[in-house]
Amino acid sequence: MTGTIKYFNSEDAAKVLGVNVSTIKRWTEGGALECIKTAGGHRKFLMSHLASFVEKNRKKNSKVNLFTLESEQDIEISYRILKGDYKYLVEYILEHSLNCNREKVQQVLNGLYLGQYPLHFIYDVIITPVLHQIGHLWIENKLSIIQEHFASQTIRDCITRLQGIIKMPQQVDVRALCFAPSNEMHDIPLKMVDHILETRGFAVYNTGQNTPVEKIGDIFDTIAPNRLYISSTNRININELQSEINKLYEIAREIHCDVYVGGRSFDEIDYSHPAVKKRLFTFEEVYKY
């Protein structure tokens, strides 16, 4: 983690406390909020100044920009979100996901969303780097498989809970099927695709991880999807995986369903089939196409 913030200016303090700069000025002049005045007359605030104000004025300060401030660390996180310090936030979420601290991870995700960051941006810039770092730590034998599972499950749970505060638009006439093939155990990317498609007004059906393809035709008959999103990161048994996905391509082609694919498996799997509209590399592309 990077070091703590030394000073806030009046604009920073206003954003963190969820008020305007004139209110900050009024509070400091009235003695309600401590500050340091420079020789040039500018107000500077230490973390302790804001934390002390929050402690003394909890009821008055119950509505802030991002979330309820209870500690200096809450103020720090609020500040980092408002300033767009993504490197810090990635490290923070990584640390707390490894410790299975859902509350801390959830606080950041909720704060980012309430701070008007687009959902696809949160997933591309914050969550994806965290998941990559968890994977690298496991590959380097710095995490056991159990620790990797605990950290990943923490992220998965918090993403699911985030869905509860996401504003959903009026539905459009698009039915999207999100599919993870056999032996695909990494369903977090598919869940994030699911969320983003919901924000586009799509009706989304998510098969979850490790879905056998044998009975998939029945699902197509029931749902009649307009779009099929296939997510695969598994590089084991590529020939078998290619065979499964070819079946999906053909079923989609027969019912005029557009296919979108994503995940590192497609570095090796052919996706040149006419039914495939695009390989997606980012969550922003999920939002755009």
C-alpha cells in the first residue's frame, strides 16, 4: 500500500464530506472543523481533522458522497475513489479479498459505483487486475488453491451484492444467454458480463460454470436468445472444447443468434464461424457492442 495522505485541500475535504466548499469554509470559521492555515491563507486538512469532525457530527454527516464515514480509513478510501487512485484501490481490494474481508471489498465497489464510475470501468480497471494478481500469486505458489478459492469467492460475492444497487433500465427486446463450457470453473467474468448486459436492458440468462453442451439445444428452444456470450479461460483439452463450441456456433446460426466470445481460450480456439460477431477483450466492449 502507498502511504497515507498528508493533506487535503478545501475542495478535497468538501468532496469527501459530501458538501460544497463554502460549507467547509463556514465550518472552519465557526470552529466546527479544524484546519491548518498556510501563510497564504489557504486551508489544509489532516486526516485527523476530518476523522474528528465525522466522529463529532455523525448524525449531521450521515449523507456523504459515497458511503458512511466511520474511520480514517473510510475517509482515505473515499478520497482515493474521488481522486481515481486506481492502483491503490486494486492493492486494497487484493489485500482484503485475500483476507476474505467482504465488507471492505464491498465498500470500495459500492463507492466506485455510487461515485458515478461506469460498471464496465470498475470491472476493467479494478476487478480484472485484482483477479489477475490472485491468479499470478497462485501460479507462483504464493497462495494455496484453498486461499485462491477464498479470495475469488470474496470477489464473486461482492460483485453479486453490487448488483443490488445497480440501476436497471427499461428492458429492450434482447435475450442474452451467457454460457461457460464444460470444465470452465472461472465464472466471475461471465457474471460481470451478465451485470453489464442487464444495464443495457437485456433479459439475461446465465448458465454459470461448467455447463455441458449436450442439452443446450433445449435451453435455446426455451429461451430463444438473440445473443450468445461464451466465456472460456480453460486451455485443457482444447480439441474437445473446440468441438463443444462448434456445436454452439451451429445452433446459434440456425436460429440467427449472434455470438460473442471472450476469454484466453480463444487464443487457441477458432472463432471465425459466421455466427460469431465479435471477440470481446474488455468489459467496455461488452457495453458497446
